[in-house]
Amino acid sequence: MPICITPNQIAPHRTYLRFSDLSVFACAILFFTMFDGFVRFGPVAPAIWLMAYACVAIIFIASSERSISILIRHWPVFLIPALAILSTLWTSAPTRTPVAGFQLFMTTLIAVMISQVMSTRQLMLALLIGQAVGFLFSLVNIIAPIIPASSPINGSLIGIYGHKTAFGYSAVLTSFALLAWLSFRGKEAWGFLLALLISPLVINTQSTTAIGSFSIVFVLFFLLSLRQFPVIPARRILLLLTMIMGSAVTCLVMFSQTLTSVILTALGKTTTLTGRTELWQIAIDIWRDAPLLGVGFSAFWHSSEHVMSVNHIRVYVDDRLDGFHNAFLECLVAMGGIGALILIMTVSIAAFRLSALIFKYLSHDAMIWFSVLMCYVMVAMMIQDVGFKQHSGSYIMMVFCYIYAMPFNRRA
């Protein structure tokens, strides 16, 4: 008989939220809707995030003893925002860093508080509702254009968003959340089929990041399918072999310049990843000037001290850049080797624990969060600049992955 850990063994499960939890559920939907996409609508995004701040602040104050115990239990995920705020002491942008650091702290706090009152199933429903808002409006806008594109389309789908990658992410996360939520009802095959129907839209965004992230659907469906395999030792061997092969292919793609060039050429991309490799070298050069503590959180792009370097990047690489398109390098520049080490350890611990839960128990919840971590968070953090920013979708999901991987994640 299959040995599968239940969702309750990672985070206790209820079919319905208590009335007192509804504000957190609403908060989850609000900021899932704002995932890196609606920035083109001016004051709308800050207003919604302010509502999310207020929502969690009220809950925190109303149950301060419980909230403080939650902070103490999950202190490791607050190391990064704490260091971001502390970097105000040495930042090259003294007016920018404290504000951005506080926003990163609040982003972390929102994610942690939500994880304490919502099961994975409820969170996937919130993600589905939140992402479907932008996705469905985008479909309507593609069929009957109402909102003009805010940037050149060049044949790629952009929906109502400011960039093709944002719409691609919306389609990917809608597909994934649909599959994950239906899997709790035993209908993952239907979820996978519906996700495949959405896949042409992802491909037509012509966003390499979004197309790569769509692997999250295949990885989750594969992991869920393992639960149906009758022989437990053989199932574990198959899982182990798959992980080894996946790691080997990943390393081959990363370190084989020939294979990387073939893949990028097939996708219509340059071998510099649209200037990213040049940008990453600049980031490394800047880090060497402040290797231990960095230049301050969110300081480089908003500091008069670095204005010449920023102008050089925007003239010779891309005039729209506001990040290094790599969360680890962004962290390295902002908070030095210490910050980058904390970020790497956070991701590594989450990946190790989730892998262990899958290998040992075939945990349903762990399969979902492992897929999120490896195919959404890591892809975004490696080639996008949203993985290490306040109000960033991939950063929020990284916090979720860490929290739900911990054995002591229990609702108080």
C-alpha cells in the first residue's frame, strides 16, 4: 500500500478558513494578483500593496503574542530583510535603502503570516484566483484589444501587462495553480490537460524565462504520477534516477557552451542572453569594490555614487534595466558575500528538506513546493531581476517554499 504523507503533516489542513482568516485569504489573493505584473497601472499596485500591509498589520497587532512566536519560530527567513535594513548604516543611497528594506521585511512578513493560516491547497486556490485575474483579462485584451501594449510587441503576446515575460508568468502560474489545486481533488490528469491547452499562449509570448518556467507543470505532474506506482522501492529508485538525470542535464546546459548556443539559437536568442552575460560581469566587478557587505540594499540603481555605472549599463546594455537579471548577483552587489551566502543557504535548505519529504514520504505538499522552488523560483532568480526585490513574486514563493518545508510549520 502506498505510503504517502498527508498535507496535514506539513501544514494542518481545513476545508474552510475561519472567518478571522478571511482577511489573510483576501491578502493572499491581492498580492498574488500583483505578482510582478501590474506595475504599468501606476498607483494601483502601491495602493493594493498598502492594503496588504494594513491587512497583515491588523492581524499582527490583534494577536501580537501569537505573531511574535511565529517570528521567533521562522527567524531564518527574516535574516535577509534584517540585513537589508541594517545596510542603511553603510548604504550609498541613504534615502532609498531604509524604505526598500522595510518593504522587503513586510513582503516577508506577509508571506510568513499567510503560511500560518492557509494549507497548501488553500494557497494554491488563492494563487489560481489571483493569477487568473490578469490572465483572463489578457485573453480578452488579445481577442478584443482595449488596453494598448506598453512596449513593442514584435509578434509576442503581452496581454494587459507591461512586458511579455509578465504575461508569460501569469499563464505559467495559472496553469500550475490549476494543476496543483485539482490534484487535491484527484483530478491532476484534467489539470495537466488544461495546462497543456494554455501552453501555446506561453510559447507565443516568446519569453525564454516564461517558456523555461512552464517546466513546472511537467515536473509536478511527473511527481504526482509517482504516487500511483505500486512498488515503493522501485518508485524511489525511479525518483532518484530522475533527480540525477535532471541534475546532469542542468549542469550540461549550464556548462556546455555549444549546447547552450544551440538551445538559445533555436529559441531565437543571442548567446549573451540578451546582454545578461555582460550585465553579470559588470555586477561582479562592482561587488569586488565592496565584497563583504555590498553597497546597500537597492542602492546601486538609485545612488548618485554609481550613476556613471548605471548610465553605462543603460546605454550599452538596455535602457530599461533596473536590476542585474540575477537574484544572487543582485544580492552580492547589494549586501555582499554575507547576504549572498544567506540567500543561497535559504534556497538550499528548502530544496534539501523538500527533496527529503518527497523521497521518504512522497509528500503531496512537498511535491508542489519543490516544483515551485526548482522551476519557478530558481529560473526567475537565475535570469530575472525580480528574485531579490521587495514585492517580488519569486521572492515570496521562495519564502513559502522554506516555510512549508519546515517540520514545525503549524498553525498556532
